[in-house]
Amino acid sequence: MLLAAVVGIGGALPAVAAEPTARLSLFKAIENLDTGASLGDRTLWTMHAVNVATGETFTGDGLNGMQSRLIPPGTYRIFETGGVAGYAFFSWNCDGDVTTQPERTITITANQSMTCTVQNNAIRSSLTLVKNVQGGGAAPSEWTLRAQGPSTIEGAGGSAAVQNQPARIGTYTLSESGGPGSYVPGPWTCERRDLTTGAVTAVPVAGDQFEMTLGGAVTCQITNTGDLPHLTLVKEVVDPAATGYPLAAPSDFVLSASGPERISGPSGSDAVDHASIDPGAYTLAESGPAGYSGGAWTCVDATGDGGIDGALLYVRESSDITCRITNTFAGGWLTLVKNVVGSDQPPSDWTLTAAGPETVTGASGSAAVTRVPVPVGDYALAEADGPAGYAAGPWSCTGGALATDTVTIGAGADVTCTVTNTLEVGQLTLVKNVVNAGGGPLTAQDWELTAASADTVISGVSGSGKVSFAAVAPGTFTLSEASTAPEAGSYVSEGWSCVDDEGTPVGSGDTVEVVPLESVICTVTNRWTQSTLTLRKQV
């Protein structure tokens, strides 16, 4: 048959279909694999063959709709549409030539016959069973989870046996067994994640049963809540001597109960207030500040159940128990004080320590050594870390018996121990002042300050430990300063001025004499001598 060509006005010649002399068959193959599916209706898919040159399209269902279809020879795109959820494209097979692209191109010649089969596989589903536990100390692994249906999935909560297991489609019955009897199970809930689209949807569960469909990852979970006994731990603190001194707060003590599980926390905290615990025997304990003697634990069960033997508490399934322990202050208070004579050296530069049943240590004036509650007993007094050039005097104590450097603290005693350090040598402090009126850029730290005698040299920047309350041998010191900053030449020195620890001027010019037991402070002031000019343009 001869086909006439039609020429479009002002355009190119359109493609002309050749005479149909080739035969093409497009068939559908369905593989249900081991999914439990039995779908065999190939008419649910539509086969397509589109001539690349002319756009002519041939279609038919996947059963026989494209069997030995007479078509013009040429190059064709073949693909499928339709189908049902839960199946995924797998391959095209054209006379033994297999590809894994959902759309492929074939070339068929005149008088040629070609058969192409497209295979879709059922998408395997999976099932995960999850156990949640609220309250108490039971672990999910104490329960066995089971899904009975076309596949049987069973294992301990949290185990690999109940995670992402292959599941055939059909109806499944969910159940659990084992676990402590003091837990109440909630309902099963399930959700499905579509393995093709990723969409997550709820799966209806009725009578602990649900339907597994193709192509989904289903997770089912159940939560067990402990119908458990409760325990409250309470601390009380008393001062039998009514000293009026501040006592430790009940929350300063940590209370605990250890048994089938452990609870622990400060008195009054949620951790030990009406806490859910598993039944069993519990050992009660506490920890807290020194200087307090603990009484016996007393427990009251609102249900009339449970009992205590010393610090061992027996908790029954229905118990609601409150246990108390009273601590009586049985120690004293200790304060450590440092005095400094002959210098303005801060007392906090020394570390004071009292070592005994409890160790008290810290800087004078700090909370660590001020009215610290301590157990009764003997405490060895000492100091450390102070600057050189001081002689420590003997310790003196009020409120407690002192023998050499050891003080005895009795119950209810408020003891203060003092040690005085006296400057034995001289002390010298160098201070730099900078006046930047007019825009000077330098600071006191841009100058190095030096004091030198025949025996001693100190040098450093103002405010540093090297030139602050520095212990020096008595003698006459020459004072100087130096700076490497380029701008230093624009500053003029106003000279050195020195005073002793009573504020009396000492020294002359750039020399000063430091005598034993004297603390001298020397100050030099530099003033900026230039001016700065800023020009601003207004338009």
C-alpha cells in the first residue's frame, strides 16, 4: 500500500508512517514471590508502544491486549501504566534482551516479530514489634511479643527476632506474655510506612488483630504501665541544744533505697517523692554534711502493708510507704581567720586548713572556712601558700581547747581560730599611672617598672605579682621605668612618689629606702603631651 506524503504550507515534511509489516507482542508477568499474595490479573496493567518518529501509539492490556499487534517498522518507546499498589517494576525482557529501566527503546524491522515481557514483583512487607514500659524497673526484654498469622514473629522485647522481620500478607493476631505481674498492658497500636512513597499511616487494630498488606513496613507497639507500690523518703534535721546557729537543710542530704531497683535524691525532690518501685526488699541509706548523727528509719504504710527491719524495708505490691530519718546536729562550728601585720598584703593570699574528722580548708574570709559545721573531735591547724617574708605567730582559738596547733571541738561549740603573720623583711610595690588627656593611646601595662638595690631587683608591669607586695631585703632602691611602645616618647614622667604602710611619704626622686617590717608603695605617673585633631566634612 502506497501512502501519500502531505506537505505543510511553509513547513517541513511531516513524518510519514510506514506500512505495518512488523508484529509486536507486549505481555505482563507478575511475581508474587514469598509474600502470600496471589494476584494474577494481568489486565490491571496497560502496555504502551509509541513510535519515536511519528508519535503513533499502540496500547492494550497486559494479558492479550498487545498480542502480535501489526505495527509499522521503526523505533518505539515501550512502557506500562496502571497496576496496583504493592507491586514494583522489575525488568523488561525483549526476546532475551533484559533491561531494568521501566521505559526502554526497541527497534523493530519490516516483517520482524518481537515479544517483550515486563515483570513486576510483589514488594515484601516487614513487621516490627515494640514493647514500651512506663514506671518501675522492668525491662522490655522481660516480655515476649508475638504476631501470629501467615508468618509467625516472636521474641523478647527489643530483640532482633521482632525487628524488621519479613511478613506475608494477611491477618495477624498480636499478643504478649511474661513480664512482672504488677504491670497493666495498654492497647496495641500499629502504623505502616509505605516502602514506595515513604508515607506513614495508621493501621486499624481491632481485637488485637490487623491486616498486613503488600509494600509496607509495619510497626506495632504496646505499652505496659506499672501498677506499682510507691515509696517516699523524708529527711528531718533538728538542733537539740537550740543554739540558733544555721543548720543544714533537709535537701542537703541525699536519701536512697536500693533493691530490685534504686531511687536516690535530695529530700523533697521528685526522685524520692511517691516514687514508683518494684516490690521487694530495699536497703535505706543517706549521705550528707558532717556533724550530724542519724537516727533510726521509721516507715508508715498507708495501706497497712510492708514492714521495716532496721534499714531493710520490705515493699509489697500494694504498698504506699513513707520513710523518715531524723538527723541531730552533734558537732560544732569552726571558723579560721588570718591576720597580717606590717603590710597591706591581703589575708586571702594564705590558705588555712583544719584537718580532723572532716577537713576544712580555704582562704580567710571565704565561706569554706567561715562557721563550717564539723563533727566533734581534734583538728590540726595549718596554713600554706602565703608570700615569703612573713613570720607566722601561734594559733589562738576561742570556744575550743587548743594544744599547740590542735584544737578540740565539742558538741555545740562555736570555735574561731586565728593566726597572725608579721612581715619580717620589707615589701615594695610599684604602681604605674597614665594620664591620656588629649588622646594618648598607651596603658599602664605598656611600661616595665623596676626597683634595684645592691642585693635585690624586682621588675614587672603594674599590677603583676612581680611588683605587688614583693618581699625585698632592706636597702636603698633605685626606681626606673621603660617602654618599647613608639608612642612612649610623647609621654612625660611626673616622677616617682612613695609612701609607707601608714601613708607617710618616704624616699626622694627616684630612690627609696625600704627598712625591715615596712611595706612601701611607689607610684610613677606619665602624662600624654600631644594633642589630636579630627576634621569632619559637612556637605
